Amino acid sequence: MVYKSICAVKGVSAYGIKEGKFGLALIRASGTAAGVFTQNLARAAPIELMKKQIKAGKLEAVIANSGCANAYTGKRGYADALEMTEYAGSALGLEAADIGVASTGVIGRYLDLPLIRRQCAEVALRLETSPAAEDATVRAIMTTDTKPKHALVRREGFTIGAIAKGSGMIAPNMGTMISFIYTDAKIGAAPLKDALKLAAGRTYNRVVVDGDTSTNDIALCTATGEAGKVSAKEFGTALEECCRILARQIAADGEGATKLLEVTVKGAKKEADAATIAKVVIESPLVKTAVYGEDPNWGRVIAAAGRAGVKFDINAVSLWISDGKNKYPLVKSGEIIADLSKAKAAMHGSTVTFVLDLAAGKEEATAWGCDLTEKYVDINGRYTT
């Protein structure tokens, strides 16, 4: 069997179903756990519940539904999120307090609890450890996603597997989507939280599709411990790689996207400065539309970098464009040296990369996004109807 994500991790079983727009997924895995959450003030009910429950530092299972975000639903929404954990706990013979919960879909609508209860009972009977099960699980939580998103990183002695959903309403400030991450490494809740926070900061927090931060962003990581103790440094590096794989998939699958846009800023005095500039360039509608039109308008990249609020010598920078295989210089130490035909050719593929060197230090950061197309408007102009 060829695993692509969570079911490759010892101690994980899962399944999910999708009925029209409404899906439900269950993942069973016992271990220490940590989470990171949206920073949107309009946090969804399951986010409010999980911010409390994750303090215990452990999870036995996760239940997640798609089709209704259970956001902006007040006390009733919070009670409904709690009810979802009770459904999963009852179906799996676990305490509701040990169940993680997440929702995604339309904001400002109440959950269809009878539907969720029925789906939960059905899915609980079908939990298994298989490639088909992990694929069914991620498909159950997809909304406008066009592709399921899996990531699997194997290291000597331990494995990390993760799934994610995310296509629109994607912007930095925690997770930008829903992600469930599992590892068989043995690691305490506190260091797991630190590793997840750092990895999310360098990956999920640097993905921008449309600049709208979701109400329901959540990433939960559970460590079953079945592979024994591992190097904290090696684990952190592997976790970041796993999250980066998913971050790139989310950006490439942005609503209406035709191209993955990757911006690396190097030569900065601080990593935070490089990240700030990279995200401003990624967010720029002018840059995104130029990428869609395959217009090598590097002036827009320089202009976006210059308004990022980071001090650097705009006349010292160098800029390159790449399609992932070939890399062409556009600006060298402030001098325009672009070959228009080569620059345009570099934009014909599915990935467009800009590398900006500030020539001010040794730190760097990368952000991911996508082009802005007419299809994005089509998708979101009639999202609830």
C-alpha cells in the first residue's frame, strides 16, 4: 500500500464521507497534542472550544465537518461544537473532552446536528488504516478545494503525516486553513506546541490567496509516541517540511488559480523583515494579476517590496524570475538587466518564482500565493447561493 499522509503514522485510523456539500471526517489517534488557531476576532465556535480543550495537551480523536463553518453562531454554535465532540466520543467510546473538533464552510449558519450525528455514527464504523481511508478523510473536509492535500515526511525512526483543506479565505495570521498533523514520534505537549508554532509561522502563515483570514483556521498536531523519543531539532525540521509541502499545495490550489506564485526574499537583516516583504509582494493584486497575464512587470514586485514598511536600499537590490527550472536576472544591484523574452517565457508554466536579494544581511524567508483570475470572482460572487 502506498500511503500519502496520516495513515502512514503508527496509531492512526481514519475515515470520512461527503454527501453533496456536507462532509464529515473522524481521525482516531491517542497522544500528546498541540494546536494553533486563527487570529480573526470572529473566531468560530469550534475554535473557541478547542482553545480551551487543547490546554490539556492531549487528544484521542478529531471530528471535523464541512459545508457549515459554525462561525458567528454565538452560544448555540458553541453548544453545537460541544455536541459534535459528544457524538464522536459516544461513537468511539472516548471522553468528549479528549476529542478535537473543527468545522469549515459557510459562515453565519447553524449546524445540521441530526445530519452530523448520523454521519458520525456511519463513519465511526468504517475507521481503518489505509491509503483509501486517508484520502476519504481529506475529501470529507474539502470545500472549494479542487484537489485533496496530503503530506508525508519520513525520517530515521519516525514519520509525520498530515492532511489539509484550504483554497480561499487564505491569509496569514495562523493557519490559513484546516490541517490535521500526526506523528509517531514521542514528544511532550510543550515542545510539540513550540515546534508547531514555529513551523506554522514559517509555512502556513506565509500563504496568501486573497488576504481574507478565515474564522475557522486551525492546525492540530497529535504525537502518538509509538516510534519512541526523537531529536527535537530533527523533529522540528521534519515538521516544518511537512507543513511547507501543504502550504505550497494550498497556494497552488487557490480559488481560481492557474499558477503557484512563490516569493523568496533574501539578504535581509532579520527573518521577520524578509517574511514581511515576501508576504506584501504575494498579497499585491497588481503582482498577482501580472502573473496571471504572464506579464513580466517586475516593477510591481519592487514597488510592493518598497511599501512593506521595512527599511532597505531600494537601489541595491537584485531580482530574479524563475519557472522552477530556469532562473533569469531582472535587476542587478539596482540596474535593470532584464531580457523580456526570457522573463516572459519563465511565466508560461504552472509555477512563477521571484527571488529578491536586499543585499542588507543574511536572513531570508519565502511566501506562497497564486495568481488572481476571473474565476476567483465567479467562485466567490455566488458562494452561498
